[in-house]
Amino acid sequence: MPNPNTPLYVAADIHGHRSEFREVLRNAGLTDGQGRWSGGSARLWLLGDYVDRGPDGIGVIEDIRRLAAEAAAVGGDVGALLGNHEAQLLAAHRFDTAPVPGWEQPGGFRAGWARFGGREEDLRRLTPEITAWITALPAVALVDDHLLVHSDTVRYLEFGSTVADVNSAVSAALNRPDAAGWLELCDRLKDRGAFRGTGSAHTDDPVSTMLRTLGGDVLVHGHSTLIRGFGMAPDDVRDVLRYADGRVVAVDGGVYEGGRILLARLA
């Protein structure tokens, strides 16, 4: 069982940029020169979107799975959340080009996934083992006083009112046989922007609602890049963005937009 007093790191939205991911882990001392876990009992959480838009999404997943095993062997912890791009990849794999009821997208999930940065190489290399790993990923996690999510949306609460209920409902959705259910899942996971413009805490603001319902004092998300989502120039992306009166941390440095993968120490 990881020690809650050990360092806690997060990164998000690697999007197939495997070499950049390896570099930030090495620079932080979490891996050695051969890419093996060297972080001891440290904790590392990855906030989703490992695939699409970059050259080696499946390689990123392979690295995460290996590092999780290596960290666990020495008392560390590597956790990973489900991102909307993982759900879209699985939908493309499962339904291919079949029409999706309620969605006017020629070519179905396969075409929609490609339009949002899907890479054929990721789809080709999607094995049953990796499919099972993605399907088992939690959608949200409460780690110490940090509520970790992929997307900056309150729509997680449409799945349930506790972390366990949300994760159970998302797991069930990932095992549904109908395309309409998958469309609803993907629509919820890709929503964004709910916490911007939120200042001091109010009992009914989106940040307070999420934290009060699911727990934690600080909400940490990826999904919306600091470049497109928050208007930063790529060269100015150096660190995560804390906003909403310090109650929210945005972690997506927009590596596929010319930014970088950000690795932040939260504790």
C-alpha cells in the first residue's frame, strides 16, 4: 500500500509522445537512464489521453503498464485515469464505420475518432490485453486531498455521486453493446470548460459542487490545453496553471500543439 506521505506527481495528455514522456520522467528522477522506475515509493498519477495525435500511443500505454508493475514492486504507485481519447479509440475498434443512432457522422465512430486525431497505428496495435487495461481504468480518483479527473467538466456527476459510483458506471458504459450508449459516454467525457471564470468558492459553483460531492480540496484535470484552452503561447508553457482561487489545477501542457508534457508535484 503506497504511503500517503510520499511525493505525489501528476501528468496528463501524453497523446502518443512517448519520447517526451520518458524525458520528463527521467528529468524528475522517477525513471533511470533505461526508462525503469527509480522513484522508490513515490506516487505518479496520469490523467488520461495516452493515445491519438502523436506517433506512439500504444507505446505510451505499454510504458505505463510496465512502470506500474515496477513501482508496485518497490512500494511506489503508478495510477492512470481514463481519458476521452481512450474511450473514442475503443469505440472505433468496437463499432468501426457502422452508423451511430443519433449522430450524423458519416463513417461512424471510426471516422469521428480519426477526425479528433486518431492514429491508425494505435488502432492496429490495440491488443485484447490493452483493451482490457483501458476498460478497467477509473474515470476519477481521490488521492489525499486531490480530486483527479481527466476532463474539466461536471458531467462526471451524471454517472454518480461518489467516486466508486462514478467509476462503476463508467465501467458499465465501457461494456455496453449499443453504440448509442457509447456516444453518450464519449459526449460526457469530452465536455470541457466548466471551471473557468470561477473565482472564490460558492456553495453552488461547479468547482464546489464537484469537490463537495466527490471529495477533496483541490480538483486536478487535463483535457483542456493551456494553449488552446487557456490562451497561453506554446513558449510560455512552463508549469501547471492554478485557477479558480487556487482550487483547480490544469495540467495539459498541449504537447501536440507545440507545448510540452507537464509533470507536477502536488505533495
